[in-house]
Amino acid sequence: MWTTFLAVFCGVITVSLYLSNARRRKPPPAVSFPPGPKPRFIIGNILDINTSEPWLTYTDWKKAYGDIVYSRLLGQNFIILNSDKVAKALMDQRSAIYSDRPVIATNKLFGVSFSTVSLPYGDEWRWHRKLFHSALHAEAATRYQDLYLQETHVLLENIAQVPTQFLAHLQGYVASIIMGLTYGYATAPRDDPIVTSAVELVALLAEALSPERAALLSALPFLGYIPSWFPGANFKRCAIRAHKLLNEVKNIPFDIVKRRFAEGAAPPSMVADLLSQMDGKHDINRQEEVINDTAATVFLAGFETSASTLHSFILAMLLYPDVQKRAQAEIDAVIDSKRLPTFEDRYSLPYVDAILREVLRWHPVVPLGIPHATSTDDVYEGYFIPKGSHNHSCNFFFADLYVGSLVIANIWAMARDEDKYSNVADFVPERHFDSDGRLAPETIASNPIFGYGRRICPGRFAAEGLLWAAIVSILATFHISKATDSTGTDISVDEKFTTGIAVQPIPFPCEFTPRSKGRLSSTRTTHP
């Protein structure tokens, strides 16, 4: 019986993949797909890719094929952009074509298709972006600076008291800020239940939502109907867990704000502001739904990336002590030992800004960004890039099959561009200064890690502020060094990172030694 079942199952897979390839768009005469590795029959280039760290494969392909590369995975076109120049030419300058999103089957399976990040280009997405702009544009983001500094004081106290749990403290810091500015929700200093659920949720999503992993489910959507008890269906069990966690992370804080707003007791926040701006002429429930979806996007998009960036910062300071020493000398020359830095000090601390820029470059937290999709056919420098389309055949095997182009900005390749940077693997903040010793003119918010065109991250200004506040405060207060074992020997730490759509360092031990009792005690003055 099992032999017959497996034979039928394999046959269905083969036919499914064959038909998905048959539906693939062909280039018109006189143009061709961009160069790339030769795809195999039916399966394409799936065997050529390091599916755990595909950005490494794509960067190798850059050396062989150039800044724009074509590959095919299970019938889906992948257009990989390996340079900032090409990414800007397409996603910025032709944003009307490249602002859509491909249908990533795992988004629906894991319950996050509501996210602004995942929405197709259209009226719903424009509504979300309008709400984002009103709450998180550059000028509005400055009003949260007091919140950033307030939470850095809690972060420093937590590190001083329990330094071995510094990663949890970093996550709590980011979560507290995002929950504060989004919902006006004050998280517990440690072990907040919503934060705990969010940490587990983003870990599930980071592993599940990469386009390479989603390609199989997109090509074979009937796999989504496999019951969770079926052998090998761990992805279904993870999806069920993700839905439960989403209910806690998304709906609980929103319902709290909604109740307090009705009572006239809601503290200032993004959600409270948007609730006050609702138009009574339209469907109130629908407006609340969009506000809820937008607010949840802030958390899901900002939590993992910001916490992981700070985790990378700690690793960099551990591995490059001379960088840490120079930054602390700059801070000590500007700020006396009895107070902590504020945003008024930022322009006097260019090396700290250079460290933040280098953290974003050294190990981009989202090495491949979020895939774009084309809304119409395009030709770039003689290369054909087909528009996205879907097969709505409404049957068990091929429903909603995406057969367009996933356009991927290889942020990793841009960050490791040897024509732009020397010693690309090293952490060197000095590379962000010009020959006159001034910071290069590009801003942190324009970093490719925040995306391109109309899909650029609307929360980039808020993210920049909370990252800078944590980095400068930790450098001002602590010396970061290697932990020691029972014999007093330094514990070796390697430069190793997780995999998935978002990455962060593999957990490592380290020690935090207070540099200034005055600065550390100032946190207790404001937060007893």
C-alpha cells in the first residue's frame, strides 16, 4: 500500500513540476533572460543553491554572470540583483514596475499575509503606507527619542544585573520600544509574556518564509493540505503554532489600546493616534482591521531585525576590541563620566555613527531583503524580466501557482562589493569616512538593508534611532570582553550566524564590565 502511495505521490510531483515549467513565460524575440546557471529539466537550479545561505551562492554567481542573474527554481523565475546600481535602476527608477510582491505560499500558511510587507501593490497596500507615513516619517520619529533613551536605561540596568542574559535584554529593549511607540504598552522589564511569544514567533517565521523554501510549496501547493500529523509535516505543526502566537502578539495589545481609547485613557501611541483619525463615514470595523494589521507589521518587521543588529554589534565589539576602544575614547572626550549620551551628542560622535553603519554592512540582518515582483514585462539592458502572474486553476494541485519573477536584491553581495570596499570580511568603521576624515554623505536610512523604491521600510527612521541609542549607551557604560572558563582562560568566540530570511549571531558568552559608576548610577536616578 505504501509503495503504491509513494509511487503515485512521486508521479504527482513530477507532473506538477512539469506543468509549472510549461507555464513559464518565454522571452520575446531579440531579448533573453539575464545570464545565469543552466537550469535542469523540471527542477531548475534547486540543486545548485545553498538553501541555508543562498546569498553565498548568488554572490558566487555574481563573479561568473554579473550584477543581474537569472535562475529558475521549480518553475519560478528568480532575478537576482547583485549590485546597488542595478537595484536602484530597477526598484527605484522603475518603481511602478517593481513594487509588487510575489505570492509566497508560506506567508498564508503561517498567517502573515496581512502584513504590509507581504501585500500586493494596490489600494490595500497604499492604505497601509498612508498610516505608516503619518506615524513613522522622519520628523515624527524624533518624538520617540525620549522613549529610546528611557528604555536604554532599563537595558543598561538589566545587563549590569544579569549580564549572561544580554541577548534577552536586547530583545526586551527592542520589544519595549516597538510596543511603546505602537501601542503605548509598557512591557515588563523582563520576561514579558507578549515579548516571549514574539521571540518564538519571529524565530519560526525567519526559518519558514525564505523564498527558496517557499518555492516548493508554491510549485506544489497541495503540500499545504497535508495534515500536521503526517510524517515529515513539521512545517504544518510550526504553522499551527505560529497562528497561536500571532493571536497573542497581534490582537492582545491592540484590544488593550482599543478598550483604553474608548475609555479616554489610552496613552499616546501609533494605534491611539490612528484610532482618533478614523473616518466615521466608512466601515469602522474595516478601518480598525487595517490599523491592527499595520501595527502588527511594525512589530513583526522591526523586532527581529533590530534585535539581531544589536546582537551583531556586541559580537563585533568582542572580536574587534580596538574599534570598541576608539569609540569609547570618542565618547569620553565629549561626555563626562556622570551622565549618559543623548541625541544632542550625536553629531559630536561620528565614529559611533560609523560603527552603526558598519554593523549594517558587516552582516546584513536580511541578506536578500524581501523579494519584489514585476507588475508588467520589462527589458533592462537587453534582458527580459517577465511580469508576475498566477494560475488560478482552482484545483487541488496547482491552485494559485505563481509563475512570474521574484526579483531579489542581494544585500549581502552589495555589502561585500570588493570594488567599493577593501577587506570586506573585516569590521572596519573607518571605511565610512572620506579622505578628509568626515562621515560619508550617505545616511543610515538610505542603506540597502531598508529596501528600495516604494517598498522601502517606512520604519527605517525609528529603527535608526533605537539602534543608535542602544549602541552609544552600551559603549559609554560597559567594556565588552571575552568570558572566561573556570580556569580563567578566555572562551573562544567564532563569527558564526544563523540562517533563514533573517540572520543573527549564534549565541556566545561575553562579559560586561562597568566603565563608569556615574553613568550606570544615572540609570537608577531616572528608573529606580
